[in-house]
Amino acid sequence: MSHIVVMAVVMLWPSYVLVVLFLVPAAHCQEESQGLYCVNDFVNNVSCTWNSTAVAPGVDCWIYGAKETWTYEGNKRVYIIITRGCKLKQHRTSPPGCSFVFDKEEFNCYDVMPNISVKCNGELLESLENYEPGFHIKMNPP
């Protein structure tokens, strides 16, 4: 009888691994922002929408994104963080959104943007931490 139990565990082990693999990405998605959603073209453009009812119409809201990069000052390589932003605009019935571009910078498969945030009247309302452009690609139509 114990031999049968051991065989059952051995045979079902791959099923347990698959269940865990499917649950991990789902849990990761749930930890992300509830209303701030961003995609990128995997070149240098990030487009975000913010679905929130917490802010009254007419409030001055912006989305800011930070990108880590390296530059040269003289002969020395220096680490910097570039910040870009855009003003949220309402387009018909879709959630407010906007796009920002990192001029002369391109994403690569190792990039992690430390922060994308929504600020209204200067107050931080929502933030995405450690945004990985390689996992949020949406190409523009031809």
C-alpha cells in the first residue's frame, strides 16, 4: 500500500509544479497598481492610463516615469536617473491617459524602471514600482 502512495506522489508532482507556476504570475499581477496601467513600444515610448474615481474632474494630474541609464561626463561613466512626464488627458469614454518618451534612450531586455507614478496637484496618488518594459510591450499598429 505504501508503494502505491509513493507512486501517486511521484506521478502527481509535475501537476503541483504546474499549479505553482500558474499561480505565481497571477499573484504578481495582483500586487501591481489597481488603476495605473502602462505599456510601452519597447523602444522609448511609455503609454499609461489611470482608472480612478478618487479625483474630481479638472484636477491637474500628471504621470511621471523614471529610467535608469549611464552617461559620460568627460571620460567618466556616470549613473543617472532620467524622469519624463505627461499631463493626463481624457479621451472620450476611455480612462484618462498620456504618453511620455525617453528621447535618445532605448529600452533593452534588462531595463527596470524604478518608478512610474501619478501625481495630482503635486500629491502622489498611485505608483508602479520596478516596472519592467519587457513584460508590458504593446506595439503600435502599422
